[in-house]
Amino acid sequence: MRPSWVEVDLAAVRSNVAAIADVVAPAALCAVVKADAYGHGDVPVAGAALDGGAQWLAVALVEEAARLREGGIDAPILLLSEPSPGDAAEVVALGVTPTAYRWSFATAVAVAAEAAGATPYEIHVKVDSGMHRVGARPEEALALVRRIADDRRLALAGIWTHFAVSEEDTDYTAGQLKVLHSLVDSLAAEGISAPWIHAANTAAALDMAPSRLSLVRVGLGMYGLRPAPAVGDGVDLRPAMRVVSHVSYLQRLSAGERPSYGRVRALAEESTIATIPIGYADGVARRLATVGGEVLIAGKRHPFAGNITMDQIVVDVGDDPVSVGDQVVLLGRQGDDAITAEEWADRLGTINYEIVCDFGPRLPRRYLGSAP
């Protein structure tokens, strides 16, 4: 077995969820576990989140919901994106709460629910309050909700929206929240209401109390990451992911030698080069070697010595006493130092979400702290 893997600390997930749940109470917490729980592993993380106090789970795809159900997760699951009408029967069979923003899908759910003897079937409506990605525009949402409320096969269970810049622009976010409130108030005047009204993501849940409403949807924060450095200042969040490998090969090279593809970097002096069996096919961004990326060996930072390849990387360990088999940490803590997803993101000009999501299935997941 290749000695490279992703370590996931489920105790950290539980702790993060509990800390955020305490901040947002009495609002309920929905743990977002789409994209394989942001690369952490959806079924184990879902269980840890529920142990930590989450009442709901959320996914983007029907297949993701199916995997949770197959893994023994029976908690309420919100489907964040509207699938095709042809998937409505599977949604109902899984007992998943769908989101609708078009009547074509809502009516497909109604038909599937009636066929399954599962009426009235709960459904949420998503309103586009300014993100402009998916969702019914406010006037469309009014009409959609009215049709759902009039359909005996359906039960309006939620109305929600998604913030575009909650970690940066509180004025714009407040405007989005106002759009949602206006819609809810207009429906209330017609005698139409829903038990779950929600808008807040991690940033808003932690820093914007008026956005918490009856439910918050927390993704990044439950993994111990923040969408911006100041978000949730004072809330103790612990990164749950560590990416680990080991030294597989050592060689001594002379000054001027150029390791790896492209021969892009000459060694300034005679040095020991360590080969590590992990590469860009596993989620280690190829460009990291050209923007100052480092790894930890025995708690000390060492730079990449050449281009990252598909399956392996080379690292300059100088004259340090490194041996084959020594543990290497690419992401996470080792000793007194830590390489964070934020550090990678800053170097690569991206966001920490992308960093953790990129570690693919070639890297097995090893779970720590599995017992509550």
C-alpha cells in the first residue's frame, strides 16, 4: 500500500459543530456534507456532525443523499440543488427533502409522492435574493410557493436563500436577507408559512446574528476552516484534515543538479533530495512547487526541489538527518508547526474550500476520534 493518506479527526468535527451550534442557538444547525464532506468523507463526517448537535444534513446531489442513506444515516437530508424531474421518484424513495425553484420539478415530486403513498411530501423553495446562480426570483418564488401550498400532494416545509458575499460585504448580505424577509412576509399575509426559513452559511451564522432565522447551513466551519481570517473570531475551530505521506527514496545531488520534470530549478548547493509518493493526481497542486510550497518532516519545513509530478514529489532536505520511512505532512500539524489550507490557498491564489476538496479518492481516508 502506498504510504500516503488523508487523516480526518472526527473529534474535531464534533467539537466544531458543537461550538457553532452553541453560537447560533436557538436556530437549528444543518451540516453541509456535499462533495464528500468537502473531501473529508461524507458518511463518517455526517455521523460526527450529528453527534456534535447538527439536526439536518445537506447535500448537492441525489447520489450524495443515496450514499448517506446506504451508510446508515437516517437524519433529515436537504437536497440543496434541484435535480431533473426524472429524479423525483428516487428523491421520494430516499426520504430526502428536495429544494425546488421551478414548478416542473415540484410537480414531479408531487406525482412521485402520490405514487409512493407519501403525501403530503415536504419540499423547500429556494429564492434568488442576489446570488444569481440558481433559485426562483422573488416574484417567481411567490407564484411557486402559492402553487405548492395549493397542491394537497405537497407540504411547504422551507423557504431559503444563499448569500453571495457574507464574509466580505455585510451591506449586500443584509439586502439579500431583506429580500427573503419581504417574500416571507408577503406569503404570511396570504396565510402561507413554512417552519424552516434559512439563509446563513458559516460566515453569516458566526458573525451576523439577524441571519440565523430558524436554521443555519454550516459547511466550511464544521471542518475547522474559516471563509475569511476574521470570521468567527473567538469561536474555537479545529482543522479536521491532515494530509500525510512518507519519504520513499533519498539521494544526494550536487550543486547545479535540476530534479524532476522540466529541470526548472537548480540546486544552490549539494543537498539531499527526498522523494515522496504523492502528486497532482492526488490533489497536490502542480503549481505549488513554483510558489514557495513546503512540507513538514520532523516538524521542520522543507521546500519542493522541482516540479510536482502525477504520483511523486521531490523535496530539498539539505543536510538534515532524514531517513526513508520518515513521516511527511503536506497539510496539517506536525510538531510545533502547521501547514494550513489557508497557506496553500494564499500561495495558489484560490480559497481553502478548493484545497481540501481537491484531495481525491486515490488517497484513503483514515479516521481518528471515531467514538463520541
